[in-house]
Amino acid sequence: MLHIEHFNNGWTNPVLAFGLSFIGSVLGLRCAVHAKASPAPLGWLIAAAVALGGAAIWVMHFTAMLGFSIDGAPIRYDVPLTLLSAVIAIVVVLIGLTIVTGGGNEWVTLPMGGAITGLGVAAMHYLGMWAMRTTAVIEYEPALMALSLVVAVVAATAALWFMLHVRGLLKTAGAALVMGIAVCGMHYTAMAAMRVHHGESMTVVDGVTPVQLLLPLIATVSLVVTGLVIVVGLAEVEVGENRAESAPVRTSAGGMHSTDPATLSDSGKHWPRQPG
């Protein structure tokens, strides 16, 4: 059995991977909040899926994999399969979000969405590992592999629950911390299931090196995350301005007047008010 190293660069890759997962989770949660408040939520749901499935899960996986090495064996990546794993991560998160936000019974939709999303995320992980080319022979211990599937489903269900119920920036940050830990936990549980043996040393390994994969990955992630930050930031500013405009105004007589039509309607008044 060959020795494998998951922390070839020390704690740099795990910490960076967790940081990216945290940022993606924050953006995904905020996008989900705006989706629930929007009359046309599909765009926000897609943005949430890109943030969570793309940044928080897929990018976390390959950032952590940059610290992975096998003694005496080269490592390359099949680019089409690697990109396909990203598509799978985003699509399954979008399916899970669509299920849980569809208005059905949460006791049914949440486990269903969590199971589909979790198994899809696990499929992304193992497809990403299959995209890794090396001269070594890779096998998986069934018990730890099964545990990684359970962790993936539980983590996905928790993430969807957070997206349904979490409000406020502080609670969002706390939920994102939990989600980041869960995603990283699933990844390293699956990696612990690996067993690597000697293969054909003369086999030619095709694909790109981890460093060659890193540069376009950083560029793409930077653009996507920057775009999501701008979109979410503008939406947050707009929500803040709308709240300020609809805030009740205290009159000199001590009463409360509001310029929000919905508030006036609920109080039995009408907007605009008719002159006396």
C-alpha cells in the first residue's frame, strides 16, 4: 500500500478550502433569502446553487485536493470530467432548493431535497476523484465510503434547512460556519476511505497537473464570487432602502404615520389618502 498525504502544504489548503466554503455558504444563504422574497425566484435559486454547489462544495473540494499527493505516483486531472463534476454539484443543489421551496410539506420536501442533494454532492466528489489520473490503483473502504454518503446527506439537509429558516446576517454567518465544517467533513471522510496500491509504473498519465488546474480555477472562482457579491450586495442595499422608506414616522402628537401602502392598508386606512 502506498502512502498518501492529504496535507502536503500543511494547513494552507484545508484552511483556504474552509474559507471558500464559508464564503460560498454565506452567498448561497443570502441568495436563498432573496429568492423567498422575490415574485420570480428562479434567478436567485440559480445564484444560490452556483454559490453553494459551485463555490462552497466543488471549489472547496479541488482546493483541498491541491494538498493531496501519492508517494511515487504522478497526479493529473481529466478536464472534461472535472468540469462535469462542477455541473453536477450545481444542478443537484438547484434541484434540492427547488424541491424545498416549492411550497410542499417541509417534513416531506426537506428529507427528499436533502437526500437528492447529498447523494449528488457525493457523486460530485467521487466523479472528481475518478477524474484524477495516476499510475497508482485507488480503492475505497466500504464502511468509510458509506459514512461519507451519510455525512453528505445530513450536511445537505442541514444546508437546505438553513436556507429555509435562517434570517439576519449574524445568524447567516453562524449557519455558514456550520455548513463549511460539514462540507469539509464530508470531503475528508471520503478521502479517509481511500486505499492506494502500486500500479503499472510505466503507464502514461494524461491530463493536466494540479498547478495547471489551479490558475483557471482561481480566475473563474474570483469572477463568479465577485459577481455574486455585487449582486447580493446591491439586493441588500435595495432591501435596506425599502425598509427605511416604509418605516413609520412619529408625529408631533405622538401618533405613528407610515408611508408604506401595505401598512396603511392593514391599519384600515387607504393610500393615497383623500383630502378632507
